[in-house]
Amino acid sequence: MIPEFQEDGYLPPGIHLASLDEVLDRFGQESEIRRMQGESVRWLVDLARQAGVERVILNGSFATDKAEPNDVDCVLLIGERFPDNAEAEASLLEGLPFLEIELVTQDGFDLLVDAIFATDRERRPKGMIEVLL
């Protein structure tokens, strides 16, 4: 379950697990830009599953209470199975509209999730979403 936003507009610190439907219901409805970003997230998750990605983390202004978010920051953890599907991998590497995608191994994943995504530019703690694959 995705928790309510804090007073600062961020999710509480930590990784919050959610299904794709929960993510889209919560973050992909309020404005036209959010609907378009949500559609790109849907494509991302489908491609990630096909390619053998192990974990998908969503962050950026998409995971805030902003009515018009700039983009969706995405970290995809790749493992031994990656890439299960070369076409899906190519699509992920090419990129998707509104998404900033990082395909990383465990060390890069830990750095991005624990150090970079865990706070905002002013170093205020904030939360992020993990889409259940």
C-alpha cells in the first residue's frame, strides 16, 4: 500500500511496494501529463518483465504531490537473467517518453536508491515506489 504524502509533498522515507495498478491509480490520473507519464510507466514495467529486470524503483516528481511532474526517475536492477529478451532490452536502452531510466547492477542500484533517491536536493528524506513485478 502506498502511504499518504507528508506535509512537504513527499512520500514518507523508504521504499513503498505497490502493484502497477496501484501506482497508476495513485500517480497516473490527476493531470494529462500524469496520464502520459503513467502510460510510459506501464510500457516500462511490461518491457522490464520481458527483459528479466529484477526490481523497478520509481522516483522523481512523479512520486510526489505535484500536479504537473517533470519526469519519472526509474532505476531498474538487472541480474543474471538480463536480458531475457533482446528486443525488450533494446527498447529500454532506447528509452521511453517522460522517463529517465537507469539500468544498473546491484552496486549502482544500492547507490541510487540508498544515497541519491532517498533525499531531495536539500537533503530532505523522501520515499520512493517499487513496482512489484
